[in-house]
Amino acid sequence: MPTKETLRNFLHELLVEYGETSDFSDDTSLVISGMLDSLAVLRIVVFLEQEFGLDLSDQGFDQNDFDSVTSIMRMIEGVDPVR
């Protein structure tokens, strides 16, 4: 099962690439706030699929699902792993 720490580490690296070096909480808005863009969301999807073996192909893509650590964890808890 995905760990929050692994996700946070990935998001931290992504934010640094986007020039964001300040700390963020689990509830910090990442996408809606403009810290990350739609290309970053695609990178998050690929990361989740590769790192945790999730299949997000049937998942509707709502930017709110990818806006914070909390929302990402909530969203992926309901996704079945690829078999």
C-alpha cells in the first residue's frame, strides 16, 4: 500500500523542480494554488502507477484529487492495484 512518506518525498522533489522550496503540509493546496501545473499532475499519475502499481485509467481526473497529500492519499485508497 502506498505510504504517505514516499508520496511526500516525490511531491517535495517535484515542487523543488518547480521552484517551490518552502515546506508544505498534508493539506497544502498544490495544484489549485498554482504551485504545480497540469503537467505535474500527469507526472504524479505516472508516479502512482509505477511506484505503487495502481491503475488510474478508469479514474476520473479531477484536479481536486491531486491538490494535496491528503486528497491524493484519499483518492488512491479506493483504487485497485494492477493485477
